[in-house]
Amino acid sequence: MAITISGSGITSANIADDTIVNSDINSSAAIASSKLSGTGKVLQVVHSTLRTAVDDTTTTTYAEIHTQYRVTITPTSSSSTIWLQFQGQFGLQSDVQQGMRFMRSTDSGSNWTSIHPATSQGETHRNSGSGYLQQSATLSFLDSPNTTSSVMYTMYFNRHAGSSTCRVNDNGMGSRLTAMEIAG
């Protein structure tokens, strides 16, 4: 049945529920994110990329080897979770085992808290040769900061074993830390 518009037009009260479908909405329509409710939706994404080669010579103690890994995200709800993902490239010298973990700060990086247990990323033993053996590493974790205040994340690394160097981003290969807010 056709509707005739006269006067002030049609209001939302004149449209029956469930009569507008996706194909009725223009692809350029701006829909407020508040209208996209439901758990599990990605609400925002921030990331940081480091392309500089950095040598990690720390032993037994985890440390931040570059502040470029830091990302800051402000959750829109205290029930949101933050999905963290690190993707990187390491150059390992002989007999080196590299470890890494996610760290969180709620005070702009003055104090860091480990939110993820230490994770060893591969173990490479080399008998001869020079240079670095390339190895990719990926680490993911779902954090529940339970806040709507700004939260900062970074990566800490350490060399678990061996006396050689582990180089992050050997040969100019980049690494990235990504934080995604997931609706809770």
C-alpha cells in the first residue's frame, strides 16, 4: 500500500516495526555506534608499528626495549575487554631463546603491570655462521581492564637463554602492537 505524504511528512511512529531492511538503507547513511549494540562487536582499534631494529640483550628480567610499542586506548564501557595482538619479526643469534609479555599501565606508563604470563617464542640453536636467523612471533591476549579511563599497553621482552643477541625487526622488518576494544 502506497503512503501519501502531506504536511509535515512521516514520523517514525508511522513506520511499522521490521519494515525497513538493510537494502532500504543507503550505503552512505551515518548510523551512530550507540545503535549497534551487542556484545562481541569491535568498538575501536589502535595500533603502533615499530620498524627500527632494536637489540635485546636483557637477561632474566623483562624490559621494554622501545617506547614505540606503546598504545593507548580509552574503553567506552567498563564491561569492555581489550583484545591485544603482537606480530613481530626477530633475528636470533646462536643459542638464544626470546620471551615476551604484554604489560598494562593506567598512569601514562609510570607503573607497568604484567597482564600475561611470560611466553617463550621459539628456541633457535645455531652451530656456526654469522648474522641472525629470522623468526616470526605472534602473541594474543584478551584483557579486562574494568575501566573507562585511559589504558596504555606495551611489550616487554627478555632473553631467556644464551649469551647472544636477539634483534627485534632485523633487516627492517616491522612489528606491530594492536589493541581492540570489544563490547562486553
